[in-house]
Amino acid sequence: MAKDQKKQPRPKAETPKGFRDYFGADVTERKEMLDRIAEVYHRHGFDPLETSAVETVEALGKFLPDVDRPNAGVFAWQEEAVPGGGSGDWLALRYDLTAPLARVAAQFRNDLPSPYRRYAMGPVWRNEKPGPGRFRQFYQCDADTVGSASVAADAEICGMLADALEGAGIERGDYIVRLNNRKVLNGVMEAAEVGADQAEDVLRQIDKFDKVGEAGVRQLLTTGRKDESGAEIEGVGLSDAQAAPVLAFLTSKGADNAATLENLRKAVGASAIGAEGVDELAQIADMLAAMGKGEDRIVIDPSIVRGLGYYTGPVFEAELTFEILDEKGRKRQFGSVAGGGRYDGLVERFTGQKVPATGLSIGVDRLLAALRAKGLAGSEAVGPVVVTVMDRDRMGDYQAMAAELRNAGIRAEVYLGNPKNFGNQLKYADKRLSPVAIIQGGDEAARGVVQVKDLILGAKIAAEASHEEWKAQPAQTEVPRADLVAEVRRILG
Amino acid sequence: MAKDQKKQPRPKAETPKGFRDYFGADVTERKEMLDRIAEVYHRHGFDPLETSAVETVEALGKFLPDVDRPNAGVFAWQEEAVPGGGSGDWLALRYDLTAPLARVAAQFRNDLPSPYRRYAMGPVWRNEKPGPGRFRQFYQCDADTVGSASVAADAEICGMLADALEGAGIERGDYIVRLNNRKVLNGVMEAAEVGADQAEDVLRQIDKFDKVGEAGVRQLLTTGRKDESGAEIEGVGLSDAQAAPVLAFLTSKGADNAATLENLRKAVGASAIGAEGVDELAQIADMLAAMGKGEDRIVIDPSIVRGLGYYTGPVFEAELTFEILDEKGRKRQFGSVAGGGRYDGLVERFTGQKVPATGLSIGVDRLLAALRAKGLAGSEAVGPVVVTVMDRDRMGDYQAMAAELRNAGIRAEVYLGNPKNFGNQLKYADKRLSPVAIIQGGDEAARGVVQVKDLILGAKIAAEASHEEWKAQPAQTEVPRADLVAEVRRILG
């Protein structure tokens, strides 16, 4: 037996590559943020849904098996085909929270209310090459309305996103939700007489607007341009007349929503779908105003074009507008933390029936990072009061002290390591970020007192005071045993 | 394109076999219970830990690959070996929360405080044949102390379990934690001169004590017995003198802990390990008494033998003592909802060093079922106030009403389905368990009023009142638009 064990090498104690563990405040801060967001979703009538982490590859859909092992992008495995047991199906970990919603909306369509408002929070998994800041398991936090074609649903989701950001702790003025509509872009394409074959190319150039500006995009849409290195980039080949509506669209943001809408109406020209898109934006803006959500919080901004390929109607993106210092100490805007929009075909894959849906997704890690950068991530990590052990035969006395503190709602624990070296106990309390240590030797026990040591004040004195002052130890006080809880309470403030 | 789609059959919208989805109150009730338990753990100085759902099969350990596909019991898959990407390792979903703790305790042993108190809550996955009430993904809720050999750690965990049950909502008197010690059993085996080769057989017979009683176990340990069908069951072959200490152990529970401990001392005879075990139980009982945890909550009970094979020292099990009705309407005790104990070798597999540990695990689904059976599962599901849509052109007005209610902290939503059929809107409100519906047609809007319909009272009247009374509709009141929030508040109480 011992021989066998020797032969087997010890396993490596390592988190799998691309995965990570969360300790202490990492867990509680995220949880508190998600709790605050869930409260907002709930108040808006959304119900929680927690689907299984595992789906059939067939139901996930995006990764239908066209090779022997359909694991491109997902973690997948094949069940053993066992009578009464495994089905031989390919199973996989969900890669987002939308695909499982589609499955649930189809599976339970006769039981769920329609429209169905649901929120979901939880980990998703991506079988991608891990990199710095790129993990293969991460949290998503979504809210979707399934079964409503009304732009009122889009307006509600959009307004809820603003409330969720404020609920999480982002102050008004520190964020902006920008709103656009895929239908307006479709109208612009129609006005520009861009065919289906060219649409992809045009979209790609539009995406470069932030980088190369109006003149640059004009060149890219028509005859091409030279990039910084001097290399020729081929143009899409539109005429100047064709490029005009596209450029009008990209530069249509006015001083307010009314001006922007007027510019957009011009950009879509005679296109019916374009006019419908502009009307929808106007309706959403009116509804948001009725809800008390002004343009300082949610604004129509046609330059939001990312993701337009995926969505079919209104789209939006939330950006944090305050500056933070990047890793090189340069100021930069925090950027996007959430987005969403209207999409079709959610349930259609399963049932053949079109079911309209609209939803939002918050980038949990990014929003939490933003809250941390602003010092708003919640509960500062405070360790427990540590009851030290001077006399191991009186463990019961020490546990009674911890129990009294806990019953008073104070976080407390007895030192459970080897009590021989008292210095180690204080080092432990230090590592635990303990605010207070309790000390009672045999002498104090006989006199019915305890020593209560203010570790935060003690650390301050040790850092700032002279040796003589430090020796006076004003951070440690002796109180009657019966006053233990009261004295700890006094120190904790 | 359309042709291709036709060829591909529609995917089935099904939760994979053995998995399930949680809706609405199922999610929030479990969450609230776990939040209350986490608060207790935190107050005892335990820190949260959330490990990745995925581990290397090597680190999980129990299922080391001895076949081509090491997936017996776990969901496992092999990474593709790609330069800079997948490692070719076998990965798997965790099957419990203890194996990941072992990996973390080894991996971060230089950074974590020692002893390390941690709690963990989350799903685990088992690749087992699904059955009624047996799922392949379920929640666990653990707390462990790693790195303390002191029985003070066991006493703390044991006491914390009682507090956790009360924190979750189980009343004192409705549960009992029973405490035993593996070392006492080892001492009994020594006193009975049972060798290592027979120990397994003896343990198996001991487990039948509940079923066949003292006389039955005596037969099973010695010459054998007939079961109900008349079939002969072979005995282990101990002499009566050998069986005596084992039976003394099983029947050692006295009127109180002191009496039980005295009986146990006799049962272990001259065994040193047995005496150590009894001493440990005595110390734990003293410490629990010092913490204010009496024998009505935590009691020494040597009949707790389940799991003794796995644990190495003190073990305990929490049982709910109230009666519920089973599926056949018969009264029965609710039974076990949590257990734990001391175990060795946790980190040793990774580092070669023995690290003592003790912990508890609460059966999340069982405890939640118990709370539901007692009507204590928390927030009763209350749906949102539904603002109905009488005039789709005034969607902004309806959304303003919902926004006002939400701003006042009231859960509310606008009906987002097709508003044409008003009956459907009330049916929807019914399905949503809405307490109140808001109605404002063009006439009401012109007069500056809204109709507020008390749906709960309305349902009561419809069920109990005569047709005439019902027609009077006292459950619906007209109030000035400005009084909307106040009126809804009045109805919600």
C-alpha cells in the first residue's frame, strides 16, 4: 500500500489554466453588488431564473456538432450511452445566459407568463485561450423580456439599466446610456442603395468611425485610404452620393434628442424601415422622459454601432464617464460596462415560431472594478475579534467569550492554532485584519478581568509614536470580565 | 439557406436528464436561507471562498484516471493539447466542495491564515444515474477549519451548526445535533480484539443497529441470523466476549452526557485510543456547555455511526425532530439535514504534510424542504402591481405610473403583451400573482383619476360572494391620479 502510494506522483495543487478562485471580500463585494442589482430587477417585475450549468450541445445551438468533437468555444463532453443512464448526448457548460433562456422559454412556454420578464446571474464558461484578464469562467448578470414586440419593453429595459447602475452605486452623472436602432441603420443602407453583398463591408468601415473620423470613413466607403504605415486600404467602392447617407447617420448626433431625431430622419431619406426605426427611437425617448429618465442619463446616439449586427431593433450601451488611471498612470475613461438590445429568433430555433425579445447584460467584473476604483465596492474587509489562548486548559473560558461576542452580533473567533507562542497569535490576528484581540492569562482570570487590545490603534501608535509612548500601551485596556462585550463595542465604534 | 434550415431538425428544448431549472421563489428562498447561514458562518470568523467549478481530474483525486476516460462519478473531458492553449489535461466539474478546498489549502498555504476557516456555497455535479429526487447538479453549503488539531475546532464547528440551523429558521427544540467519535469506535474494536481484516464487516453490522436492534446485531456479529424472508445471514464470527464491547458501545447512550461518557469508558476498556476518544468527547461537551449550548441542542450519542469510516475523530449529525407527513400521508420524522466531523489527509495528497481539518456540510435542498414544510422558507411569492394598458398611445402615462410605484419601493410593471384583449391582461396579472391592477382608460385620464383594483380581495369576493355583491365590485376604487402610490400602499398594507 505504502509502496503503491510512493509510485504515484503527488498531484499539482493548481487552479486549472484560465480559471481562478475568489477569496473573502472578492466573494462578498460581488455578491453585495449583485444583490443590489437583483433588487432593482425585482422591483421592475423581473423574476429570477437559475438554469442548470449544463445544457445539451443541441440546445445551446451556436455550436452544433459539425465535427467529431463539438467543443469549439464551449467545454463539451459526450455522455456514455448506458441503458437507463447516460443518453450518449453531447453535453456542454453554458457559454452565456441567453441560450439557456431560449431553451427555457421554449420548454416552459405553456407555463410561463407572457411576456416573461426574467433575470439571471451566474457563471458562464468559455473554452478559449486564457490571457491576462481573460478567464474561462466568469459571471454574467442579465435581464430579458421575452414575448413582447412593443418598444415599451425596450424603454423599460433601458430605464432599468440606468436604475441598476445607480442601485449598484454608480452616481448619476457618472454614467450615460447611449441608444441607437438597427432599423435606422437598415434604412440608411436602403437610402444609400447598399446591397446585401456590400452591407457587411459597410458595417465594418462604420465601426472605424471612432478611430478615423468622418473623412476617414468617407474614404473607406468610397475609393480607399492610406493607413498610418502608408499601406493602401481598399475602399468599399460606394459613390459619394451613396456614402452621404451613411456619413449623415454617423454624424447625426445633435445637441439634444430632438435634433438627433431630425438629423436621422434626413439620413434615412425615403426608407420605410428607416422611418420606423426613427419613430421607435422617438417613442422610446418619450417613454423614458415619462419615466423621469432625462437625456443626461439615457441619450440617443447613432455612433453606437457595436453589436448592431446581432440585434434587430433598438440597441444600447452603458458607459461610465468618470476617469480612472490606467496601469501606466494615464487618465482614461472607464468605458462600457453593459449593453443590450432587441433580438429575434430566440425561441424560433426550437418551436418554429418567432418570439420577440429584448434584454440587457451587465459586465459583472468590469462594473465591480469600477466600483472598486471609486471606493464604492461595499463592506471594507474587517476581520474577527480574536480571543487569544494563554492557557490551553481554559479553552472553555475563551470559547465562552467568543460566544458572548457572537451573540451580541460581533464577529469573533478563538485562536485555534498551537497557542504555545503568543507572538504567533498576534501575527495571526494581524493577518486576519482583526480590530481587537482579547487576552486573559491565569492572573487576569483570578482577578476576574480581561485585557482588550485595540489592534488598529495599536498599529497606529507603533507606526507613529516614540518607543516610550509605545511602551505605555494605551491601546490595551483592562476591564472586568463582565464588561467584555461593552468594551469591544466601544472600540469598534 | 432556407433549404438548409429545413434539413436540420429542430433542437429539443429540454433540460438535460438529471438537471433542473429553478424559477422565481425557488431561487429567492434558497438564496435567503443561504444568506442567513452565511451570516452565522461570518460571525464565527469564517471567510467565504468561491473556487472555480472546474478542476483538473488530477487535483480532484478521488477519480484518478485508471481508464481511458476517467469520468466515473464526475463529468470530465480532456483538453485539446494546443500550443499556448489547452494543456491536454483531463478537466472535470467538482463533485463536492471539500476536494477544491484541499487544492486551495495546498496551493495558497503560504498566503492563507493558519488555521484557515472558510465557508463555501455553490453547485456541485455528480455523473450518476438520475432518479426521483436525485439530481446531477445540486447545492452544497460547507464550513471547514483547516490546520487546527484542537478539539476546540470541532466544538466550534458543532456549535456553529446549531446556530446555523437556528439562523436558517429552525426553532430550538426542533433539531438535535448528535455527537460521536471515531476514536471511541477504534478503542472498542481494540477492546473487542477485532483485527483490521474484520473491522469492515463489524462496521457494516453496526450500521444495522437502527434496524435490527441489540439482539440482532449480537447475532450478526457472532453466529448469524435469519432475516424476515427466512434466509440465513452469515455472522462475522466474533465470540460473545468480543461482541460485548461493541454492543456496550452501541447501547451506551445514558440519561445525560455524563452517564454516556461513563458507559463509553467501560466499553473501550483498556484501549488507549478509546480513552483518548472519550476524553475528546468530554472536552467538547465541556466547551459546548461553556458556549451556552446545552444537551437539548447538542448531545453525545454513540449510535451515530454513519460516515465513521470516512472521518478520523469527532463526528456529528444534525437531525430535525419534528414530524412531517410523507407522500402517503403518514407522519414521520424529518431526519438528517447536516453532518460533519474531523478528517485527515486533506492537504497531504498535495504536499506530503498532514494537515488536520474539521468541517460541516448542510444538505441545502433538504433543509429548504424542511423550512417549506414548516412554512418558514421566507418571502411569500408576491407578484408585481400590474399597470394595464387601455390605450396603447398613452404607453408613456402607464410607464410613468410604474416608475412612480417603483420609486416608492413597490414592485410594479406595465403590461407589455398585446393590449387588445383586456381580459388577457387580467389573466396575466393573475398568473403573476399580482396583488393590484391599475386601470386608466381615456375617460379616467380626462378626469385625472385611476382605477385601483385589489386583486386579492377581488378573488376572495368572487369566490365567496353572491353575484349581486360581486357586481358591486368593492375591490375596485377610483382615486385621483396623484393618490396612486398612496392607494396602492394602503392596499398592500
